[in-house]
Amino acid sequence: MADEYPNIADHGLIGDLQTAALVDVNGTIDWFCAPRFDSPSIFASLLDAEHGGYCSIRPTDAEYVTRQLYLPNTAILVTRFMTEAGVGEVIDFMPVTDGEATDRHRLVRLVRVVRGTMSFEAEIQPRFDYGRRPHTIEPVPDAGVMFRAGDLALTVHRVGEPVIHGSQRAGRIEVAGQGLRVTGSLNAGEISGVMLESGGVPPTKISEDELFEMFQQTRRYWRDWNNRSTYRGRWREMVARSAMTLKLMTYAPSGALVAAPTAGLPEQVGGERNWDYRYTWIRDASFSVYALLGLGYTEEAEAFVQWLMDRIHESVGTGSGPLKIMYRVDGSSDLVEETLDHLTGYRDSAPVRIGNGAADQLQLDIYGEAMDSIHLADTHGLQLPHIGWTQIAEMLDWVCDNWDTPEEGIWETRGGRQHFTYGRFMCWVALDRGIRIARLRGRPAAIERWTETRDAIYEQIMATGWNADRGAFVQHDRTEVLDASLLVMPLMGFVAPRDPMWLSTLDEMDTELVSDSLVYRYNPSASPDGLRGSEGTFTLCSFWYVDALARSGRLDEAQLTFEKMLTYANHLGLYAEEIGLTGEQLGNFPQAFSHLSLINAAVNLDYQLDHGSGFVDPVLTRGRRAT
């Protein structure tokens, strides 16, 4: 039943920098994988309300009002319940694991009543390996319970002493189906809770002092990290929340950023566009480097660039060229796609897919995005070692040989290869950034060949990517279809932002792709992508549109469009991949691309509002200086 599923937007994200969980507005954890983002799920009722598993805490009163907020400047989530009898809170957080990879991940759920009296009911119903592996329940007296499914386990630690009202224990624990149910009442000022832990740790009693210290350490970590930001512009709260969201989606042991912490959430409810986004796309993560440097987070930017250099060194791609388009967070490249037919999918949106069959597609644009991030890092002091430069030079030689090859394109369409304008233009970016590094650092390179190829790409795009009848740059050389990815052309310096050809393209996009502040990536009915159904507007493209408007001299429109986009965030400032016709969030949630593009648009728009349209070069310098 559809009413068993919360809206995609009705969630907050918590995490420990190696994995993450979603908590809905009713206090249910309905998505949690361990020990990593891309590990099999323990709770996945978001994809199957009956068989996915969950951990819920909510009032027993039939009627209550609920609100959610983050503890200011942290990733600690507070879900508030208000009834006629009292006000209670569930405080959810994961103590940060900012170091070596580990199987042990703690999820803390504190329950307290701040006014009156409230009765709660909690259920813990794990379903290991996407609900495919049965488990046993092993109680340990006075310590807790362990759920075990072979080598997989989830431990429930007892927290503090039982709450006593008079001579009676305030709570009751019982087996409920394949899990546990806990019921109890709390008065104002009383606190209870539970700590869940992966990794097969034996149950133990956790004192309230220990739990409070975990809370304090987690709060200090996030506040200290947030205070490192150099952004002092107009939209500090939204930018800070987006930055923390990106941090929550970064796998600390490697520095890799996942596209989203979820899998299978649909781009159209009931449709088949349901992908697994728990991996690191070269494209998405490369774009994050500009966002991180713009906020002064140089360590995080450098960590990803080092991860990227390791992938260039490995050169494991086959059909995709030297690089695969995506990897697991540890850099491995086994992403075999399969469907979980035993799960019904979010609101019957099937199939539910894990893995990703697009991993070895040829998408030429990734080489431009990778080289742009490497160039940005180079300008911030992360100079390449000799071996790293040698491997980049080999990769750029490959680009020279293959830039004119038909490919699948940025949107990973499954409707056949084309000469996509965006892919060609990004090959231009790859060679341009390589030439700049070679000249600045005096590195050996086939600069003459790179330059000739870069210029040939430019001429080819102007000849075949530009459609004179349409008066616009188009998706590929065999169509008149527009593509929002081309909004990046002036951002990357390929075309001047006030070039008449670009202004004409922007006008055409205004007419065909833009709906108020929202931007469609393309029209799938005019450019079939091999999949059934439609989709919403792309939040990434909407923030690219803001940046393109600002650089093209339309600052007032850019600011209004940006402000409108902020109204589409959920109650916590989070965005999925897409926005539907009635403003609903669609696709995997939250989406890294959406948040990094928000940061980039805010930082660049801020500077232009203060200094004039089209000039943003000092943005990263200012971020570095403040750091």
C-alpha cells in the first residue's frame, strides 16, 4: 500500500562518514546499510514496507504532531512529537568513525520527554542482506540482544538503568515476530534509549554517562567541522547544511563521495528508473572539488583528488577507456547489476536494482571533469608527482585518440551511442586543463598534439554541436533536442557567457527546458533514452541554470531563481535528485549532485552580486586565503 511509505522528502540523514541512515518524520529508520554505504541493507522498509526491516520509535497516542530539525551546526537529528499529554523527542546520531575502515558502526537513539508525560512504542525489526537472510534472536540478560544472520549481526545494547515509576518498571520488552518491541512511559525530564551496533559486538550495558560523552563528541566534531567553512555569504544556513550533507556522504577511509546513500528510489513513482547510487561517480565527485575549495575544505578536496589519481593509476576501464565512470567507495570496480525481485519497491516502483550496469559505459565527459578537478587541486598546492603526471599524459593521449567516438553521454542513456556535444566539449576541457598544468609546471607533454586536438574539438562543436536552424547548441549532431548539461559550457570557459551563440542557446532553454525555476535535463520523448516513463526536473540542472544566468548578465533573474529553488528543499534543507510537478522530491535521497551544485551556485552568485556579473575567478582564491 502506498500509504505505508513516507514521502521521499520526509527524511533526515545521519551518518558516521562510512555509512548512513535515513530517519523519517515519524521516527522510523527505514534505510541503513552496514558496514559501508554500498553494503547490503539491515533496514530497508523504504523499499518494501513488509519485508525490508526498520527501527521505529513513536508515541502510542493515536494522534500526534511531529517536527524534525538538526541540532544547530551538526548532523544530530531531533524528531519531536507533540500530543495533548506531553512533548517528547527522539535524538538520532551516529558517533563519527573518521579513520580506518571498520565493521563496527553505532547508531544511537535517545528518547526523552520535555513536557508532560508520553508513552512510546519502539520496534527493532532487522532484515539482513536486503531481507534475503533469516536471523536468530540471542538475548543476553541485563546487557541486550544480538540479531545474527550467519556472519552478519546487529547488536542492541542496553542503555542505563530501567526507568522506575513508583515500584513499577516504566518499560516492557517482548519478542515481536522477527524482532523486538519495547513499550514504556516517560515523564518530563526522563531519558531512555537504545544503541544499535554492527560488527558482531557482544551486547553490553552502556551507562548514561558513556552515551552522553558520545553525544558530546559527535556534536563537537560537527560544530568544529562546520566552523572550518570560509563561506560568509547570503545563504550561510543552506550552504552549511549542503556541505554537511556532502560530508555525510563521503567515505572517510578513501575520501570518495557517493552519489547518494540510497538505492532504488524512483525518478517516477511506479516507474522503472530506479538505480543504485551508492557509488562514486567520477563526474559527481569531481564537481565536488570546486564546491569544497570554494568553502575552504581543502583537505576533503585533496583526499578525493588522491582517490582519483589512484583510479587513473589502476586504469581498469575497458569499454569506458582508462577510467570507469563509477567505482565503489574503496576504489574497487565490481558493480554487477542485479534486481531484487523479492522487494516490491518504493510505492510499487519496480524493479529494485543494486549494482550498476552502466559502470563500463563510454562517457567521454568524465575525462574533462576529472582533469578540471585535478587542475583546481594543482592551483591549491596539490602538485602532481612524476608518476602521476605520466599517467595523466597517457590518459590525455587516449582522449586525443577517442574524443570523436560515439558514446552513451552524461545521462547514462540506454538508447544507443551518439556524438554528444557535452562529451566532446568535456574532452576539450580535459586537454585544455592538461595543457595549462604542463605549461605552468614545465612538465613534459605532447602539447602540440594536445593543442591541435583541443582546437579540432572546438571547431567540430561549432560546426556540428551548434544548430543554426534552432539557434542553439544541441544534444548531439543528429538532433535539434536541447540538453541542460550544456549549461556548463560558460562555467568551464568553453564559450563566453555573453557570446550571442550562448545567449541564444540560453533563450531556447528558457522556452523548452525551464519551468519557472526548475529545469528538465532534456525531453525524453524527443530524444528517446531507452527507458519507459517520464521524470521530474533535475535539481542539479536548476542550480547550473542559476550560475549560467548570473554569468550571462541576468543577475536579478539568477537571484530570484536561486531563492525559488531553496523553497523546494525538504524541511531540513535536503534535496533528492529530481523535483516533480507538485514539488515532490524524486529519486535517490539526498543527492550529492544537488547539494554540491547548490554550493557552487551560492558561492558564485554571492560574488557576482557583490562584484558584478560574469567574474568569479577570485572565488577559490578567497576561499584559500580565508583558510
